[in-house]
Amino acid sequence: MVLSDKMAVKEMKSLDVTSFTVALTGVSTLLSLIVSIILVAAISAAVPNSFGTMVYLLPTIVFLTVICGIFLYFSAAYLYNVLSKRVGTIKFEIENDTILKISTKETALIVGFSATIITAVVYLAFSLILPLILSSFITILMYAAQEALATVAYQAMLLFSNPIYIAVGIVSTLIVTTVFTLLGCYFYNILGDSERGIKVKLSEEGEFTILDSIDTLSFGIAIAAICLILNIILALIMIISGYDIFTALAQALGSFVVAFIESIIIAVAYNFLAPKIGKIKAELI
């Protein structure tokens, strides 16, 4: 049953963990496959006699994307269901299939705490398994005569094993993610007031609301506009810190283009895969 077009305030009581994990992992895997093919082709074209070696990286990247996607999206959905009972649920104002407003405080707190918990778990896991993964990766790069990339991988291994870096990273994740999510929701609500919100197709199935599809253009414009504003704020901070003004502004404008393209691709990938592998379900009241 398709939802009516009248205005409604929806409170996301819970996320269906399985559908959320499967749908977004599928989207991430498809994007990873596309990026991996482009990466392998680019490196093979730039480095002679490296195609045979680089091809082996393609299934590795895709496989790691699947594993990381399952962990990330399962954790995000599970943490939402747990944290929403303590800090409040995310609320949406929807009219004519357009999301006009998103609650700012609850969204920022849930995203901030979720990102911090996931980051802490990832750091702990990386401290145990990353040296093994990077050691194998470094061996492959050395075999392919990629000493520069092998050096970068080795430096990354040393960086992630530093306790001070881990502590700073976890605290920074909480502060930065919460603040920027708060700002992002605030700017999105301004877009919604000016009828530039994201358009979606929703339907009902029992107690769940299903995300049938995402309008690609409205999704791309909204996400890109938010990224542009946030990156302009970062650019101003960088300029005050002595960074070159033209470089900082160019990076901000570049973020708009990149975010727009990425958002369009994500929406297209979801609309393509959702009917095949399952759509995201949430309990909205």
C-alpha cells in the first residue's frame, strides 16, 4: 500500500536490521566493484606489466567491502534501535513524498554515538588484524615493484597501532560527527523549507514502512548542497589557519561536484538493487 500524500510527522521507532544491512551492503558492493575496475585499469595503464598483479586485488577489495559493509550497516541499525530508546528517535516531516524536515538533535546524537562506538570497535580490531592484512598487502605491492605504495601501507600500519592516535581519533569522531551531523540536518531543513528536500517513494507492509525508491536528482542536489556548505565552513577555518584561499575554496567547490556524482550513483544503485535483494524497512509511527 502506497502512503498518502498528506503531510505527516513520522517517528522512526526502529530499523529492520536485516533489510538495512542487505540493501546498503549490496549498494556498497556494487560501487566497490565499479571503483575497483576503474582503479585496476588506471594503475595498469600507468604502471607497465602490472595488470596481472593488480587483477588479484579486485576480488580482494570487493570481498573486504562485503565484510566491512555487513559489519558497518548491521552495527548502525542495531545501535540505532538501542540508542533511540535513550536519546530519542529520529523524526521526519513528510509531504507529497518529500522529506521536508529531519529532527536535528536526536539525529546528531545517534549518529555521533554510533560512529564513535563503531570507530572504537574498528580501532580495537585493526590493532589485532590490520598488521596481518597490511603485511600481505605490502608483500603484493613489493612483488609488483610498488615500493612507494608499500611504504605508505607500512606507515599506515604504524599509525593505526599508536595508542595516542587511537584515543584522539575516537574523541574526534564523537565531536566532529555530532557537530557536522547537527549542521547538516539544520541545512537540510532549510532546503526542505524551500522545497528542495529529498523525494522518496514509500509503501507500507504490516508494521513496517518500506523505502521503495529514491529520486536521484533531488537526492544528489540535497546531499551535494549540504556538503558544499559544510566544506565552505571547513575552507574558512583552513583560510583562518593560513591555508591558501584559492585552494581551500577550490576544494569546497570540488566537494560539491564529487558529492553530487556520488549521491546520484548511490541512488541509482539502490533503485536498481532494492527490487532484487530487498528494500530498507523501518517502523514509522
